[in-house]
Amino acid sequence: MRLSQLIGQRIKEAPRDAQTASHIFLIRGGYCRPVSAGIYSLLPLGKRLVAKVEGIIREEMNRIDGQEALMPVVLPAELWQESGRFETVGGELLRFKDRNGKDMLLAMTHEEAVVHLARTELNSYKQLPAMMYQIQTKYRDEARPRAGLIRVREFTMKDGYSFHATQECLEAYYERAHEAYERIFKRVGMADCISIESDPGMMGGKVSHEFMALAECGEDTIFVSPDGSSYKSNRECAVSNPAYVKDAPLEQEKVHTPDTKSIEDVAAFLSMEPSQAGKAVFYRDMDGNLVFVCIRGDIEVNEAKLRKIVQSAELIFASDAEIEAAGAVAGYASILGIDCDKVRVVVDRSFAESSNLVVGANEADYHVKNFNYERDIDEESRDKITVADIATVRDGDPCPRTGEPLRMLRGIEVGNIFQLGTKYTEAMHCTFLNSNGKAVPMIMGCYGIGVGRTVAAVLEQSHDDYGPIWPMSIAPYQVHICALNIKKGDVREVSEKLYAELIERGVEVLFDDRGEKAGFMFNDADLIGIPLRLIVSPKTLEEGKVEFKRRDSRDRELIDLSAAADLVVEQIAVELQRWQP
Amino acid sequence: MRLSQLIGQRIKEAPRDAQTASHIFLIRGGYCRPVSAGIYSLLPLGKRLVAKVEGIIREEMNRIDGQEALMPVVLPAELWQESGRFETVGGELLRFKDRNGKDMLLAMTHEEAVVHLARTELNSYKQLPAMMYQIQTKYRDEARPRAGLIRVREFTMKDGYSFHATQECLEAYYERAHEAYERIFKRVGMADCISIESDPGMMGGKVSHEFMALAECGEDTIFVSPDGSSYKSNRECAVSNPAYVKDAPLEQEKVHTPDTKSIEDVAAFLSMEPSQAGKAVFYRDMDGNLVFVCIRGDIEVNEAKLRKIVQSAELIFASDAEIEAAGAVAGYASILGIDCDKVRVVVDRSFAESSNLVVGANEADYHVKNFNYERDIDEESRDKITVADIATVRDGDPCPRTGEPLRMLRGIEVGNIFQLGTKYTEAMHCTFLNSNGKAVPMIMGCYGIGVGRTVAAVLEQSHDDYGPIWPMSIAPYQVHICALNIKKGDVREVSEKLYAELIERGVEVLFDDRGEKAGFMFNDADLIGIPLRLIVSPKTLEEGKVEFKRRDSRDRELIDLSAAADLVVEQIAVELQRWQP
């Protein structure tokens, strides 16, 4: 492709709202353009990049016996009503009525659609396991899209769905899918990608993993044991193994603590650490019920864990009026004097297992010292209280496996895999005849990869100040020819010949034939980020040489013009090998 | 692929609502499944078929310098407000609000989105011509989807858009696109596809062509001159060249014609042909104005032509009350006594150029004989009347070029190309700097192909009573191995070896390894429609032979097992050659 004809400009300025390298360089390099918030068009360079990523995904899905299909973007609501998700999923599911008044939706995932197919197409254990996947457009009505291709509304996703006769079969296949994902992220050139246990959330099922591309700009927080493998978890479900201080209980004492409504205030007033206090947090669940949480003063509530315990898809903070109605005093609230028959109480282990905490007195301007959960809450109340791990893990907390301090990292979720079990197949009556001739629900797994997000994550891990440094395996072109002073001497002729010869030899070439100034051309080449570069100029041609440069190095090498094509072909092979698993 | 593992059942019964071969066999053969009215999932066989069609389209678009891009399915309304189509396009455009209350739509075509790109990415005549295309999902909220993949709501379309500095450049490129389309439809194996002049309709622009796959079940009616090339046109804009009978005017005569509200009634009552009468038809346009049409009694109004003349996107029949309000008597209406200042009158040439017609008297139960337009309508009124061709052409009408009787055919519109001109670029301020440094609007062309519809049309032209007969160029697999009595003798071993050898040699093989009865397997093979078939059975193996069969023939040939793979490889090459342009 001649750069003079390539549709898609390089842009000097970063978009105003762009913070991350991938957002900045995908726009500046002419890879994509915003059409609306979180909705992008891919320009030809971006489309080539994405097509290569899709090609790698397709090969790996076929390798694990996936069969490619294509399901619709627009689905009838009735399918999601069958699974129950039409009601339970929030505003990110775009619902609309068609011109005949029928409820429809834009699919953001295809469990229902694939189960709809499986229940007619699969009916005997002899056909199982079976895996179907697609690479297809999805829409998620994000309220706040951000970071370019990382959090968008419309996106291309590879989603695969496997069906099994037994849990063992699902687990074995899940391992194969996990390996395929490792191969995919390696092959697309992601240097730093880890899989971690995760919370299945609205997808349902029990076991699931997220594939996280490590990157500073990632939206996800991850905890990893120092050895990098013993323990890896998303913050949403990460656990640590802290030992809480267990001293002998001292006598309770009510103290006057005026104007100390926060933990920080009361700790300062009493000259102690927040960890010596107990914190009270009030939520309202989706049914409007109050949830009262006790946790140690220095620890944050992990709402994902709490939502699971109280079985509520959402939790919001309760108002002061609601807190008062529950018999507590906002700012000085504690479990003391709370009627556990009227309020759902959840206590974190950090609160139940600590000694001599300072807690609110449920009276304005007063706290109580030396609270001890087991001593101070009678057994009948304790029976009604849930004690559980609802703590947010912190950087350096002890690893639950090794006890070593956990490392906190940030990542971009590029893929996820779920052992769904029978959540969808039971709800939607998707059964097969087992070897005894009995109809039982299929056991399901599902496997997603965000294609655009993968591209963005590769860039986050592979760029410099001037632009992307694309791995050879997904680069939109393999070599970039810059013809300097194209009108001088043989430059045009030599460049055209090189261009033709490389194409002839199967190389994907981008040819800057515009006759622009050297600095301008090099800036554009850096912004595009093709891994190899040949620079043809009158000066070096005098000696029968051209310059060879790699995008990931600042060095240039003078090579014989006659050897240039061979070197490029050889280097492409070397680079492609580098990303082979 | 082993048929035992292929996801997608063959089905014995045709779907209840299916009338056409493509609808019946794409469902019965396990190619696709309905999800909602006009919304389908592609099963793996269907996806492979579609991928091959897409591959051919992609090659031909690249050959004419197209650059592949990808634009969004969901677009902000503001883009379509800029072009004016957000308001002018009807209910088939799916409009909705996102969760932030912003107007959005599901794109059914991408002129606005591509112009949005072109105005930032293309700015100099040096970059033109430039063509960008995509293969992408579209949604059109059809009120009445029908005929399987032929008229759907969600579909995959290849849409390309070219930008030019001059009209000459557009015209030259349009020719190249026309040739590329001919190559595409040839390469996908369409035996009978013609391009015809068409009405650009809501797309705008002047010159456009439709590519019509000829098929009995087609929704479009086409008129073709007997030589097949002098004249070809869609009924919507077809013209014929009838000579109207021009006799000497006779004296007007009012006759009593009780209960003759229709042309048929009055013709029967007066013992004449409908062609001797004049017909009055009343419409209401989109602004609510009455449009009064006069046409010869035996000719139907072509509403597409009429809509253009009165510049109204829709026309509906007026009510009797509206007709009376215009000073006419429903059932006995005519132009006689109509006030041309109050009502827009459009007269077909057949009415203006005929002599001595019977027309309504604008009085209940009376007609007037011997109406002659020029004589009976005064010049002042005639100046306010539009005389034009608004006639629907009929089978056998004289060709406007040769005068020979036109043939009426039916077709499926599989592609269309438009010289759009500056309709979108002017409205959306998409300009470039010409060689004089002046900003002028780009001149545009657009080029569409319905991918699923193309698949369906190929099937309509290539099937028998038992299923599709896929051309080699798009068949989901190239050869189908049937292993009969798989447990007997060497059948399994030989079949597995053949399967492995063919795959090794790059052949796409479907292997029926299910051990079903011969008749059942052959029925399935016919329903799937793979072009070549090898039948391995204990009987023929005794003599070292297998059977070779083509899907398009009922004959079977006994061949040496040792020559089977060679024959298949050779026949694939021959078959692929057959669809080369």
C-alpha cells in the first residue's frame, strides 16, 4: 500500500480526552476514529490490525475444535426473558421495541442465543462435547465509555460456548480453552498477560478466570503472590489471610468524643490507629432492605463480596434517615443496641476477630472503648448475624496461600472464561439424552475475548513516546519503506523496485512515496509503528546501500541494497517466530 | 469435519412458512436458523459458505483499489440529521435513545458514517479517487420479513464508497465497480445475473444499477429487450414506447352508466375494451395534498415514477371524502370540471395521447364518451397539468430502444451501485482542495452487495428437489465422504485414511462417519449439497474401488481407491476454474 493513497491521516495532537497510550496512538496513527461516545470506526490500518488478531483467535478456536457460527446482534427479548436476564441486567442492556411493538435488545453476550441453537441442534451425548464460537459485533450501553478502545459501547468480541455431558468434561475442556487463550495472547504479542480467578458476576456459574493484560492504565486491580503463581485474583474476589490482634478483653468504657463522625476523626481524637476502631456502614439492597455492615476501621468493604452474601445485584448507601429508622445514630452508629431481627447484619472477620475496638455508642458524640464481638454480642443475636470475609484486600496483605505480602497490579481484562454449569440450560430447558436415554440439562462453558481491547492492550505494553511498536504477528504491514528525496537520483526507481520485489515475495509493505521531508516521514512511520523499516535516500544509494531500522530500536544499519529484500524476509520470519507459543 | 460432530441438524420437514428453495434448503440443510422474524443465526455450514462469498467479494474490492474499513452498527442520529435522512427515511430505520437520552439508530447503510470519515481523512485532490468498503452487519426494521435470507431485518452487507474529484473520474470508477460486480457474481457461481438500470430512490443520485439474480421467487420485476442487452430495467423505472391510437376526435356525449364505478364495469356496460377508457386515481402526498392522476384504463400507475414527479417519498390513496372535497365524484371522477389551481393533476402520456376515451362525468352514474385531452382541456389548465410517463410497463410492451416486445422477468436484487454525486458531501460539508486550491464537495459513488441474499440467490439458481447444488467456489466443503456400513471390513480404516489424505492435500472434506443407513446418509448429503462425493462401501472395496459422484448428476462412477484422492483434487481444480471470469 502506498502511503499517499492510504485512507487515514496521522494527527499531530492527541485527542483532548485521551489519557492512555492506546487511545492517543490509535487515533494519532490513523487507526480509528470516534463516531460517538464509545463508538468507533476502524480505518484501513485499524481494520488490518484487527483482522490479524481475529485470524489468530480463529486458528486457536479451531484448534480446540471450535466451530465458527454467527448469531444476530439484534435479539428478541423473549430469549432473555427465558433466562431471566431481560429483567436482572441493568441499563447497559439496550432494550427497544421494533416497528411492530415487539421487545428486542442489542446483545452484549450470546448465552441465550447459543442455548436457543443448542437445544435444537444438539440432542444426544454422542454429539457432546461441542463448541461453537463467533467473532461478532456487540453493544453495551455504557454510561461512561472511556480510554479509546478499552471501554467502548460497540465492540467486536470473540465469544465461544461449549456444551458438555458431564462436569468432568467441562473441566477438561475449560483447561484446553485456558491454554488456547494463553496461546492467543502470546501470539498477538502480549508480553505480560496473566490469568486470574475472578467473580462470575452476572454471567453465573462458579469457576471463572479473567485474562489480564498488565498495564498501568488498566481498570482492574489484581493481587498476585510474590512468586507470581501461587495466588492471583481480581480485587473483586481477592482474599488475604490477615492475623487479627487477639488480646484479652478489657472493660467497656463509654467516652465523650464530640464531632468525630468519621473513623479518622475519632482515631485522631483518641490518639489511636484506625485499625483500633470498628466501622459501621449501612446499605440498602435492591428490595429496599437495610444491610448493616461492621468492619475494622482501616479496611474497606468489598461490595462484590457483600452483594453475593446478601444476594443483591446492587447495593446503595443508606440515607441518614434510614439509619436512624433502624435505631442507629449516623456518625456514631455501631452494632451495640441494634435489633438483629429488624436489620440484616453482616460482620467482617476483621471486626469479629479483633479485640478491644472503639465503636460508636449509638448516641451522638459518644463512642465505646474495648468492644469485643464475642463477649459483647449475645449468642442469640450472633446466630442471626453473618460473619464473613467482606474485606477489600490491600497491597501487601498476606497471601492466602503463602502468607507472603500480595502485590497489587493493574490490568486490562482482555478475555474471560467461565464454567457456567447449567444456569442457562436449566432455565431454557436445553437438554440432551444421556447414555441412559434420560434428558438432562447440558453443562456449559463460555469463553470471551474483546478484540479491540486486545489490540489496545498490546499497544499499552508495546509503545514508546512516538507511537506503537507492533509485534510482527499483528502489525498492519510488515515493513515500511521511506523514500527520502524521492525526486533525486534513483530514489524513486529503487524504492519502487524494492516495493514490487517485496510484494512479489509475499511481504506486506507500506510504501511512503509522498516525497515529504525526512523528519515528517519518520514521525509518521513511528506513529504507524510498523516493525521493520527500510530508508532509501540519495546519499546511501551512492554507495549502493539503504538503511534498515527496527521500530523497537533507535539504531539504523547500513545494508547493501541488493541484500535488503532478503534481510527483510528473514527478519519477518524471526519476528513471527518470537511470538509463537 | 466429521458429520458426527458438525453442529447443525438436517431437518426432514420444510418450515411451515417457507415457499422458496433457498428458504427451505438453508433451513433443512442445517445452514441457518430463525431467531426472530427476519433474524437468523448462521450455523457452522452457513458461516463457511458466507465466509467464502465474503472472501471473493474482498478480493474483488481490493482489486479495484478498495480499502477495507469497519464502521459501527450503532450510529448517533446527528449524522443522519446532517444528511436529512433521520427525518425522511421511514419506519425501516430503527431509532432509539441510549441510556443518556441521546438519539441513536441502527445503520441500514453507511453514507453518513463514511462521509464523516472522508471529511477528516481526505482533503486533497491528490488523495482522490479513494474507495473504502466494509463487510458488516446492518439492520433494517422490515415490517414483513419473508423468504428466509432474501428479505431479512438483520443482514451482512458489503458496502463500498468511492470519492472523486470529478464526475468523469466517478464514471470511470463506476465502470470498474460494475466489472468487479460482474466478476463477483460469476465467481460465486451465479449462472444468471444481469445488471439493470434502476431508480436510486432514497439513496439519491442519478445513475444507478441493480444486479439481479434471475429467479422465479424474486421480489423484483424486470423488463428486458428480446436481445437481452439493448434495454434492461426494473419495473420501478422501466419505460416502454407504446404508440397510442390517435383517431379524429368525435363529438363528446354524456351517457347513463349506472353502477359502473370501476373501469371493468364501465367497459363491460359499454361493450368496449378498458383501453378505450380513461381512469382517474387520487393520492394524498406526504404533505397531505391531493394528487389527481389520469391514465388509460388498461394501464396501472407506476407509483415510483409518480413519487418522483410530485417529489413525495410516499403516496397513499385518497379517501372518498377527500375526492369529493376536490370537486370530483368517486367512481365517476374525471378531469372534466376539475380546478387545476386547487388540485395537482398529473396525466400519463397514454391519457393525453389517446383519442375518444370514455371518462367519468364527475356525476354519479354518468360517463362521457369521446374525451380528447387537447381538445377538451383548455390551454390555461393544460399549462398547470404535468403530462409525463407514469405508466407501469407490461410484459410485451414495446422496448423503448428497439420497439420489440419487452420480456418480463423476476429477479432477486443481490447488489446495487449508485453514482451518488454530491448529495451527501454537500449536505455534510465534505470538501477537498482541488488543484486550484479551492474547496469543493467530493463526488461520491456507493456500491452494495447483500451477502446472505447472494447465498440465497445462488441456491435459487442451483438446486434440485433434494437440496442445494453448491458451486465449488463457495461450497462449505469440497468433497463429502460417505462411509457405508462403517463397521464392516475395511470401510472405517479406508475412509479415515482417505479423509486424512485429502485434508493433508488441502482439500476441505466433510466426512459422514456416523454409521447411518445408506439412504439416510445420501439424503443428508443431498441436503447439504457438497459438489463432489466419495462413497466407501464394503462391496466396492472388495474390488479395490470406491464410488465417485457429483452433486449435479445422478450418475455414480466406480473408480480405483488408489486414484480417488487424485481425482478429487483434479475435479476441484476443474470446478473452481469453471467459475473464473
